[in-house]
Amino acid sequence: MPLKIMIADDDPESLKLMRTLTNAFGHFVQTFDNIEEAGQCTDTQRFDVAFVGMRVPDPEGIDLAQRIRSSQLNGETTIVMVSATDDIDSLRKAFGMGANFVLTKPITAARLRPMLAVMDSPGWKSRQRAARLPLFTDVICKWGGRQFPLRSMNISETGMLLQPSVDIEVGQEVELEFKIAEVNASLQVLARIVRKDANERVGMGFIGLAPEEQNAVQLYVLGRLDALTPKRTVTDLRPSRRLFRP
């Protein structure tokens, strides 16, 4: 079924673009160029997804995210902060106030479509958490002053599967360096070796990902999940009144 989406941004061009793109996917969209009005609306209407413009150092977008997350009707709403910058402190603050994802501008149909397609599928949140999806990229594993060149096979929100194995004991903490080209991210994360198997593969579990690292992994997982999500027909895109309840 189509999603009920809020878009709140005081940038007219960004607001217009986001409205056009989300409408094109067949969703019910309500837009606000005034953050206070958007906040008042969350007290009376339920939304599936809220895209909130975030300007630095203006705190209004962050405040709206916190208001959405703490509201009775929208406590479980997926909040996507839309930012003109990838400033690390801003990203961390956004997550601290309840954001699920942060997208940096410019926003394009190619970036929005996989995200909305997955969010519009049954049980997407549990699928996202459980999904282990292909990721083929070079990984440098650092431990004890040594470096081990590895290759990732897949990734989830909680860890990675790599090959070949390494001469390090299970339970040991290591540092991993790798790139996720699809989301333009370079990561340096702490991980723990959780298993090694007879096929010369090693499983790594992430330890306390920073918000910006978590965001990169989540966005990649969402994009790849789209490939596993059944595509809707034109008939499926017709609005359904049943979802648009206050």
C-alpha cells in the first residue's frame, strides 16, 4: 500500500523536488514549509515516513525530529533527516534526537526510490535488521601492529563476512577499514571476531558503530533490499484510503 509521507523543509526548491519525487511513486504526501506547523500536525495525524530538512546551525529540523519521535501518534514513524552537509556533529545530533536515517542533498529519484520501495513492503523493519546482503569490497583488518588484506562477501547492520580467514583468535577486537562506494562512505570501525569456518571465512561483529557509520551501512542495506522487494504494478499504485487515517 502507498505510504503516508510528511515532508517538512523551509527550502522551497528542496520541498518542491521532494514532493515531486515522492508523488511520482504513488504515495500520499503532505508538505510543510513551516516547521512549527509540521510539528502541530504530528499531534493530530499519523505518518509512515517523515522527511525533515536539517540546516546547520538552525536547530528547527532537529527539534521537529525530537517532537515527532516523542509524539503519541508518531513515535514509531520513520524519520529521514535531509541535510545539505555531511557534518559529523550534525549527523550525530540528528540520530540523538530520533532520526532513523540522514540523506545528504542533492536528493534524486535514484536515491529515493529504493528507500521508499523497501519501506512500502511488508515487515520491512524486521527484514532490514535481519538482512545480510552482498558487499564486495577490499577491507584492511588491523590488529597488533599488523595489517591483513581481506575481501568482504556480505554485510548486515551488525557485521560482515570476510575472506580469507586471519590468524587471530575468536573474540579478539580488531579495526576494519573499507569503503561502501554506493553510498560514498569510507568507514573505520571496531569489530570483534565472532566465528571462523573451514572455508577460510571469518565473521566480524561491529562494536558500537558511530552514527555516521551506522547510517552508511543502513542506507546500503536499504538500497540492496530493494532488489529483493517485489515491484508493484501501476494498479498497485492507486491510493488506498484505508491507510490515510488520522
